[in-house]
Amino acid sequence: MSVDPTETRRRFRAAVEAGDNAAAVATFAPDIVLRSPIIVGQFEGRQAVGDLMAAVIETFEDLHYTAEAAADDGTQILAFSARVRGREIDAVDLVRVNDEGLISEFVVHIRPMAGLAAVAAVLGPRIARGPVSRALVRLFAGPLAVLLALVDPLVPRLVRTRAG
């Protein structure tokens, strides 16, 4: 690899922390693929992933990175926390950098489920293809986010979280 992938990770992180979508997109390969936890498929290409990143930068509150590392295979790992509609989320980005030093693959993992539902409710309508799609996303994602927000505080009482 001609470019250190750690440097790409640092540039991406700095761009996101500064709220600079153009600088974040500048780290993306033209054929970038992003796998998101909010859809079954994937986002493909710099434009689609850039639009998603713009929505993330605009809607995630207090987004701050909490850890970063590199795996043995060169995969870059970034952990962050943020709030979405008042819900705390923790997330991990797994990023692969190509030989040109650009992000070619991006996989996002988010927890807890109520936080993921809030992310889907906020981002879904922003990235939907048109007015009908936006309405359908709102129709399904909004109530799911509300339901999970109501159930979330009960889960520790309903689920065994310790041995014994």
C-alpha cells in the first residue's frame, strides 16, 4: 500500500469531528461501498455515501470518537458516541483503505437497538428516493423508534444480564 491507511483514518475522523462533509467525502474512493445497519443493501459510490455522511453530520448530536485502532489486515477501526433525538448511541466503523489511500469499504455497527431505531427514523426520510418513499419510511421507522424508546428502559428488568 503506497499510502498509510492510518493517515486516511485520521483525515476522515478530523473531517467528521469538524462537521466538514466535503473533507470527509474527499477520503472516499469513487467506488466506495458502505454497509449500514439501517438497510439490508448497501450504499454505493461517492455521491450516495457522501449524501448519507452529510445527513449523519447534520443530525447526529455531540458525535465524538472514543477509540481508534488498526487491525492486522489493515482495516481501520473507529468507535464513536453520539445522540440522535436524545438517544445515546455507540457505534463502530470498520474502514478499508485502497492502494490510493482512499476509503473503499465502510461498515457501520450501532447499538443499542432503540438508538439504531432513532437513527433509522432520522436518516431514513432524508435518504429516501422520493416523497412516497419518505412517507413510507416515516410511517414505519417513526413508530418503531417510539416503541423501542418506551421498551428500552424495561429490558434490564426483563432480561437476565448476570449469572445466577
